[in-house]
Amino acid sequence: MISTNSVFVSCLCLSAILIASCSAEAPPEAAVEPLVTVEPRPEIYAEFALTADLSVLTENQHEMIGLLIAASEIMDGLFWRQAYGDDYEDWLASLGVAEERRFAELNYGPWDRLDDEKPFIKGVGAKPLGANFYPVDMTREEFDAAYLPGKNGHYSLIRRDESGELILIPFHVAYADELLAAARLLREAADLAESQDFANYLKLRAAALISDEYQVSDLYWMDVKDNEVDVVIGPIEFYEDRLFGHRAAYESYVLIKDLEWSASLARFATFLPELQQGLPVPDEYKQESPGSDSDLNAYDVVYYAGHSNAGSKTIAINLPNEEEVQLQKGTRRLQLKNAMQAKFDKILEPIADELVDEAQRRHVTFDAFFANTMFHEVAHGLGIKNTITGKGLVREALLEIDGSIEEGKADILGLYMVSELQEAGELGDVDLRDYYVTFMTSVFRSIRFGASSAHGKANMVRFNFFVERGAFVRNAETGRYSVDFDRMHEAIAALSEKLLTLQGDGDYEGALELTNTKGVIGDQLQADLDRLTRASIPVDIVFNQGISVLGLD
């Protein structure tokens, strides 16, 4: 079950500063016409017990896991406040124990994250694009015109003062009590850590939570290699801010490293500089060099909280996000093996049975699914972080479109990596067709996340692009899809060039046009997706998780 209890549940009072702060309801002027309210549908999530083999860990590590989960529960409460509002607990209590309450817990609010954020409770209005990061009555024009140094920062709320002017409230001020409590838990966990490096990281992360200064802990984390237990915690991803893509949302993962799998993956990150030079774009779009300290590891995840637990569940992580850290140190790619296996068994294989041509069905494999997901994360390190047109960081130039463009780039360059490494003989005796057909099947899986998801939108673009190029082919008689392997190569190269060029140019209008024209679900595709619904194939998974599930109570 999703935890909705944080250690501290009272809202920090900032006196008059928080007057007219974010509410979950839309401003009256936004309600031009009634919204369509959908039915709650908790049945689209398949339950999965989030466990791992903890027998190899010490008693201290068991106790440390409990502390890390407690800190994660605080992140869960903070994300609720960012996604819905400070009064989320009272609102949840008002729903009683009905189906609506369960679906609200899954979505961290009354909007269906896997159905374009449509409300499933009458009267709540549309979800604000800026979630609870900005005043709901603030317009883009007002924000752009405001003289507010740091307004594009990641770790602050925008609020109004007594006179109605926009002001900044740093996260570490707005959420001071909760962050102090989380920092204390991380320091207690540090005292139990078997790895001194990991202990130091936990102390640095604790300091970051109460200062909003994360770069030092991010850089240090990249050098922590000998820890069997890990945690990713803090305000990390920007997807919840659909208004500008500036603000980071709180989340947490508690992780157990799979040492055997990690050892077999480690070498792939070393190919990044060579692969960067082979990208199918002019030299100016690949002038940056990926950090040399990038690494790959496999984990079993034992706790999700906050943004990572909302709607579709992450099965792989590529962090840190900050471009300066990436260029200096690279990134760490964390493959969440047990969650990945759950999605393959409960979702991907049933989709393949329904939609993949019988002649190619054997090419849908877990090994290919794992590898495609892994190379997707590695591919985030390829390409360019700074525009070549003087528009600054790609993320800043592409604003709210950046998330879907970056996810699309990582997916397509992940396939590029697979093709290049297989041709170079670095993948051993593998069948490239497995990767391509499994990739196509996973596109159907991810499209079902909906247009409000960066991953869902990226997959819609890619599906339509590949259909137009003849790489994905639908048999009208059987209603099943197959991959044209020759045209797949051509489509991969063409879309890679398109996305890398949009990023390098910082071409917001071009990225928006691509997303608006190809990031849509056509009638035929929708009819095929409806077949998956009628077959009761889950859209995603939900976790039974926590201390008791792990047997640590």
C-alpha cells in the first residue's frame, strides 16, 4: 500500500507569505467549460510485493534500511504537498475508504496520471500545469515579466506576498520541519553504514536537504562504489512542473545492489565517448564528451516514495540530472531489476500475446527488455547538454517540452547503441531482432501512460514516426504488428538526427511542432489499445511495500 503518512504532517506556517498559495482547485476564470470526469480505475494497476534477498546484509544494514524508509515516507508527504496541496491529508480523509480513495493514493491527487490528468472526482477542476509549485492564478506572462532573481530555480516555490506580488520561498524554508526530520534520519543511517563512503554521502545528502544545495552530494555520490545499500532521495525530477519544467519534485528509492548483475554491466559505460563520436549528426552536435565516471549497476528496489511512486513506476534511473555534474562526472545508471521483471511478466508479455505478429512473438524477451531499458539510461549521456545557438542549456531552451524530447532521444539512441555494439561484437551471441521487437512491444506499453507523461508522449512520437517510415507494420487482417528490420535501421538514424538537432539548436518551436503533430494517438492505434483494456491487461504496477513486507518489523 502507498504510504500517505509522513513523520510531520502539519503545514509549516509562513504567516502572510503563503496567502493565496497554491490550492488544488483551478481558478474560476479557467473553468470555461465543464471537464469530463472519468471513473476511478485502480484495477489498471497490477499488485506486486516489493521484496529482495536481505539475508546477505548485516543487522546494522537491516536497521539502516528501516531508517531510509522512514526518510522516504517524509519525501512522500512532501510530494503530496507539491502535487496536490498542503491540505492533502484532510482531503484524503474526506474520501473515506471508497474506490476513489484508493485511486487518489495511486495518483497523489484526484487526477488520473495515466489518462492525461483527467479528474476522477467531480468538482475538482483541471490539474494546474504548475501543480502546487506556483499560484494557480499566475499566468505565464506574469511569471515572465516578474523581476524575481532565481525564479527559474529548481528548489523553490512561487507564492504571493500580502500585496499580491510574486515571491520565492525556498524548499528548505517551506518544508523546514519535514526536511530537518529527514536529515536526522539520514545521519542516523550513516552511523550504521558498513561503507564509510556511503556514510559520508548520507551526511552530505542530509546537509543538502536542509540547504537546497545538492551539487556536492551529487558529485560525491558518483564516487561511492562499495555500498550494498543505496538511496536516491530529494527533489530530483522536473516532470511534475508541466508549466515550465523548472521545479523538482521530491521522491525516494531505497535500493539493494545486485553485485553479480552489476559486475556484468559495468563495462558498457566505457563505450560512451566512442559512441558519442559516431552519432548520426554533424560534429557540432556531438562536441561535448560524456563524463568518464559513468557506471551501470543493477538493483532490487525495496521502497518507492513520492514522484517515483506516482502513476507509472520507474524501472531505471539515470542521475544526477544537473548538466555540470554530468559533464564533469557522467551519470550513474541504476537498473531496478525486480520492478522491471514485474512489468515484463504482468504487462509486456500479455501485450505481446495480443498485439505482436505470431511470427515475431518469440523475439519478445526479458533479456532484451532489460538491455533496452539499460541502454535507454546510458543514452541519456549521449548528445548535447548545451545548445550550439547561444540559447543556454537544452533543458532551459526547450522548457516544458524538454522532458518528452529527452526521453525520446534516450529511447532512440539506446537502440542506436544496441545496433553499434552488436555490430562491433560487444554484445556476444545476441539476436538484434529481439531488441527491436521487444522495443516495439514496449512502445505500446509506454503509450498507455498517456500524454501527460513525458515517456508516454515520447513513445507516441516514436510510434507514429516509425509507422510513417514503414518500420512498424500492422497486418490489417490479424490486427497484429511486426517490425520491418531493414526500415528499422533507417528510422532509427532519421529520428536520432531529428531529436539531436532539435536539442542542439534549442529549437522550442520545432520540438513543440514535432510533439503536437506526432505525439498523438490515432483512431487505429486507440482501437488496438482498447483491445488491451478489454483483455484486462494492466497499465502499470502498484507495490505492496514497507518494513513488514521486507520482514524487518
